[in-house]
Amino acid sequence: MAGIGFELRHMLRKNTLLGLLQAYTYASVIGSGPWVLSIVGILLIGIFSASVVVPATLVTQFQTSVTYLVACSLIYTGLAQLAFTRFVSDRMFERRKQAILPNLHGLMALVLLGAGGLGTLALFFVLPGEGVLYRLLMLAGFILLSGVWILTVLLSGMKRYKAIVALFALSYGLIVVSALLMRRWGLEGLLGGFVLGHYVLLAGMWLLIVREFHPARRMVAFDFLQAGKLYPSLVAVGFLWNLGIWADKFMFWFFTPTSQAIVGHLRASLIYDLPVFLSYLSIIPGMAVFLVRIETDFVEYYDKFYDAVRDGGSLEFIEAMRDEMVYAIRHGLSEIAKIQTLAVLITFVGGPAILDFIGISRLYLPLLQVQVIGAGLQVGLMAVLNVFFYLDQRRIVLWLCVQFVLLNVVLTGLSLWFGAALYGYGFALATLLTLATGLLLLSRKLDRLEYQTFMLQ
């Protein structure tokens, strides 16, 4: 598949400061653009609506509703995201491009029908007594977001990063404008704008994919469910990774001393949610470094290594490419560590000023500092998992995700038990321990890479 690596390498080959800045700026926009745009869009809706929507609690209800839609749809679609991406990758390797679009239609039919069924059942239990229009909009939002995440992962696998960012920018611009125009109708008006924007986003992504893979011999197919084409480990990994990311958030939302009821049975944790939001903004530079190093140095030597294995290259050349891969991984992780350490230092030094600027109490500072460390460790963990995916070590990734979920649940539970002084440490420690395990396993795997690669042929 055509990748972002070519453009990044072209910028870096200029060997100038401007070229370096261009590469990292481009990577930060591509890597973090969609979720930054979504966060900024939802915040703008809240800021501009606060003076019009009465009572003001409706804005909080809107933002809480959207947060639950995003979290639940990500966890739900995690069951299909990675498994279908692998199916698409295998068909591209086999030069059977015509099989992708029918199977995408089959997957989307299953995902959207499942989202409709699960969403309908959930709304009866989670939002009792709420208005019919509100519940219908929540259901529509859940279905649309489920479709968006499936198509986003597919477009990411196709390396269509520019298209993803452009569509997110267009759609969230529409969400902000339409929600502000309909804010006079309160919570339903704000949600109506959110649903409209995601309908446009889903339609735009689908049109891009149809254009890429048209024509197709069949309209709908379910080949991806066949034995040998469906990898249960990837189904589990996609679900567990998203569950691990959100587990501590749900625990804080439903632990009574740290949360409050917002709408129906939906709860939010003001003490936890704000520092988490700010900490994830700090990983934008780390994500840029991650994307640049993985898509340039590592992928270049990875391709040469496996091309040499398939085409009968000399053992000396294969070992040299293995050594270059190892160096690229170490260099990339080192750069991620440096940039995230800088983010942590900025938070420790400038944290009080940052909180004062956005009007948040300095009591949040200790939790913010811990969350920034945890978010930085998460970038490193993502990089390690990504390398394991390149090496097709699905079993290792699965065990790391299981460890991440269990540690996050157990350690977050302990932090809630011991009190406010330890809030945030559960997620940070869970990520640290999982990252340490991943680094140890990666080191062992790379030491035996040539042997295991040949034995798998």
C-alpha cells in the first residue's frame, strides 16, 4: 500500500532544519489531527452554547453524552477493527483488490445492525425517562460512530491520512456550525448537529473507499468470517486495547465519591476528566515522533529484511538489515522518551500557569502531572505494539493487552480505595508495567528474529 513514509522521507532527505520541521509538523497533523479536531469541536460547541442554552447543565449533558458514545463505540468496534484490517492487507498482498469492497459492505451490515440492536437495548436501561428524540439521537450517534471507526481504521491501513484529516476537519466544522444553529432546541439540538456531522463523515469515508476499490464483482460478501481469514487473536486485541484505554475512566465515572450523575444513568468525573483531557494533548509531539520513525527508518529496513528473506538474500545482508531494524526501533523509542520527558517537565514547571490560564483549580495539578506521565508511556506502548504487529506477533500483543486491562482495573481500583492522593497512578503504573514487559519481550524476539522468520516460512 502507498504510505506516508515516502513523503516523510522526501522531507527528511532535504537535510535541512526546514525539512525536519516540515516532516514533524506533517506527522503531528496526520497522526493527531482527527482526535484533536474532534476534541476542539466539542469544546467549541460547549463554549459558544453556554451563553444561550438554558439551563447551562445541558451543555455538560451534551459533552457527557458524546463522551459515552465515543467510548462505547470504540470498545464495540474494536472487535472488528484490527481483524478486518488484516483481512484487507492479506487480500492486497494476494492482489485480490476486488474482494475488499464486498466484504466491507458485509462487515458494515453486521456492525451497524449490531450497533442498532445493542444501542436500542442499552437506551432502555441507561436513559430511562429521557425524551424519545434524545434517545433516538443517541442511538443514531452510536450507529454512525461505529461505522466511522471501522472506515477510519481501513483508511488508516490504506495510509490515506490526508483524506482522514480533511474529512474530520470538514465534518467537525459542520458539527460546530449546525449544533450552534440548533442550540436553541437545547440538548436535542446539540446532538442533532453532532449526528448530522458524523453522517457526512461516514458518507465521505465510504465514497473514498468505493472510489479506491471499485469495481467489485459482488455487492456483499462475508469471506472475512471464513476460517483462515479471521484471526480471533486480532478480534480480542482490538477489543481489549480499547477496553484498557477506557477502563480507568469508567471506574472513576461510576465510583460515587469521584463522580456525579449527569443525564439518566450516565455519570462523569470532573476531578478526573479534565486532567485526562489535558494530558492527551501533551502526546501530540510524541505521536509525531512515533509516526516519523516507524514510517521512515523502521519500515525501510523492515521491507529490506523480509524482501531478502523471500527473495533469497545472503545471510550477511539479512543480519545487517536486522541490526538496522533494531537500531531504528531503539532510536525511535529513545526519541519518544525524550520528547515526552520534555512534555512532563513543561507540565511540572508550567502546570500552575496552564491551569490558571484555563480557569481550573491548582488542586488538579498532581493528577495532571501523573496523567501526563501515563499518556507519554502510552505512546511508547503503542510504538512497541506496532512493532510486534509488523513482526506478526499477535499472541504477544494479545497477552500484553490482557496484562494492560487487568493491571489498569486492579491498580485503578486500589487507587480509588486508598484515596485522592493516588488518583491517576493506576493507569500510569499499568501502562509502565505493560511497556516494560513489552520491551523485554521485544528484545528477546529481535535477538532470534532470523531463526524464527525462517522457521515460519
